[in-house]
Amino acid sequence: MATNTRELLRFTTAGSVDDGKSTLIGRLLYDSKSIFEDQIDAIRQSSERKGLAHVDLSLLTDGLRSEREQGITIDVAYRYFATPKRKFIIADTPGHIQYTRNMVTGASTANLALILVDARKGIVEQTCRHSYIASLLQIPHIIVCVNKMDLVDYSEEVFNKIVEDYTEFASKLDVTDIRYIPISALNGDNVVNHSEHTKWYHGATLLHELETIHIGSDYNHIDARFPVQTIIRPHSTEHHDYRGYAGRVAGGIFRPGDAVTVLPSGLTSTIKSIDTFEGSIKEAFAPMSVSITLEDDLDISRGDMIVKENNQAEVSQDLDIMMCWLNGKKLQPGSKFYLRQSASEVRSIVKEVLYKMDINQLQRIEDDKEIGMNDIARVKIRTTKPVAYDAYRKNRSTGSVILVDESTNETVAAGMIVE
């Protein structure tokens, strides 16, 4: 199969310290033959120097950890690998509570979250926190990897108890697709190959799940949304009158002849053509990048959104946002920021902090509204001009925002628009 036709799956890994994330990623890369011989030789020699009887696959990813311990900030380590069926990007995020913001960053574009649970410890606070963040970010699929099964003699009872405990906890979350796999990242059980030690487990291996899990419907194909990123005016003899609106389809399906509305202005027109680098096409859907031309010459600029006439987005200057504060300085109500959403940027003010989330207990904290780094809170924001958007749970692309400090240009918060 040609490389460019393979689907891309983005997934994030989460778990407590020493749950075996690095070993699991190393095992996936090693067993799927996604690393070079010289890398294998290097970690083999390194393992021998440490006096280990096995090849320590965590060394493939732990180079970054030593840098982090030296105080070099590495937010999220992204790794790429591919199999004949799919391409993958792994966002490897650190597990500690002080890295909540890193997990939010790494998980924001993920189709799937791998949550590691140590078979000896079961569900711990970190498991709950990471699962809550995955749910908050509307990651459609969660795979719970019960790791270190070799240390509990591959016990079916231990695995079933963890599945039962997690299922009970997850009933409070907004996640529909949860799968469970008993693994040993160290020995490779059920990671790429089926294990002889878990004959009682009849499900798929981790790699098989990653290669076959259906992600086509993760995009919203109902609500047609096209945020305009730039205007194309070639000014060439051949395309003298061409005026195209270029961007990436954020939802739904667009076809020539569709009646459309431009938000926030409310101007209407009809799609004349949909063009790509290869030529015109009959339909465009998420996440394709295209140029749309209209029958009428309208005043459209970057940040406007083209939608179907009978299926419009919300337009408002008042937004309710669930956000993770990313900055070292505390949030001051009344602070002004640039709000970036899709391709638009508007000035905004944080009017009110409604509550803060205790992400370990999944409870609201109403009486403490001081927001510091890694805190997750619900706030009200007012923008200087109307913004076209969807609730994040309807569309992750048009429902997500970042707040940027006007003076330093730092991203201080990442947020999800609430209905």
C-alpha cells in the first residue's frame, strides 16, 4: 500500500512514574521493527554495562528523561513509527502532577489514550487524573494496558479486578470506547505478539488494536465547518479572476453547489468549486486542506468561518471555557489576552472564574478560585468581536481555544468551549 494512503493515528501515553511507559514504547518500536540496528546495538551494550540480563528497551525513550532531570524543559516527546497498515505519532507525556499541562498539550490532538496501570498496584490517583484529562479533552478511545502481568504470575483474577475497578470509575467520565489488555512490556506479552502466558485472554494485542481501531468517525462529519486561513489571489494571466479561500475542513462535507453562510458576518453565497493542488474535487471533508471558491465576491478574511446555510455554528462574544492554566504566574480576573480559535484571533478579557476542578476527586471547588499552573478551571470570557464556534464536545477543532499573553506572546492557557 502506498505510504501516503495510510491513515495516521495519534495517541498519547499516560501513567504513573515507573508504570513502564518507556519500556512499552520501546517494545512497540522494537517488536514492530521501527528502530535502526545501530540503535538496538547501542541499547544492548548499555544494558550489558548496567549488568542487565535483558535488553532495557526503556533506554530508547529515556534519553529525554535525563535531560528533563537536568532542568531542561521538554514538554512532550513526540515519536513517529509506521507499520504496513498505519502511521503513528506517539505523544509521550510525563506522569507527575506538576506536568498536568504537558499531558493536556500532548493529548489535545490525540485519537486515543494509552493508560498504563501497574498490575501490582491497580488503579491509583494518577490513573484517575489522566483518565479525567483524556475524558475532558474528548479523546474518543482509551486502551487500559494492565502492565507488569509477569510480576503477578499472569493472574486472570488480578486483571479482572482492575477492569472492574476502572469500569466503575470510568462510569463518571465522558468516554464511550474503553478496551483492556493484559501486557508485560518487559517481556513483550500481548504488545505486538500474543502471549502464551495469558491463554485466558481472547482479545487482540496492543499493536493490532492500534492498527485496526476505527478512527474515521472521530471527526464530526455532520456539521460542515471551514475556517478560512488565507485568501488565494494568484494575479496570473491564467487565473486572473481567481479568488479562493484556503484552509482545512474542520467538520462536515462540502460540495460545489452547496448554499453557504460566512460567519460572523452572516453573508450568504454558493460554492462554485473546491480546489486542491492536484485539481478540482467533487467533495471535501475533515481533515482535508482545500481552497473553496464562491459564486459571489464577498468580503471574507482570515478567521471567518464558512458553514452550510442550514447548519450554522454559534456566534457570540461571551464564551464559557474549561481551561488548563499553563503559566507560572497566577491568573488575575480582568486580565486581557489574545484568544486564538481555529484561524481567528481576537482580544478578550477573563470576566469571571466560576470554579476550579479537583481532578483527583472529580469535584468542583467553588470557594477557592485562585488559578495557578496546571489548574483546570471553568471561566467566562468576553471577546472584543463575535467568534464563530462549536462546543468542544461537538467539534474538537472549532471548540478549542488558547489564550496568549498580549505583552510576552506566551501561551498561558488551553481551553475547551463548553455548551
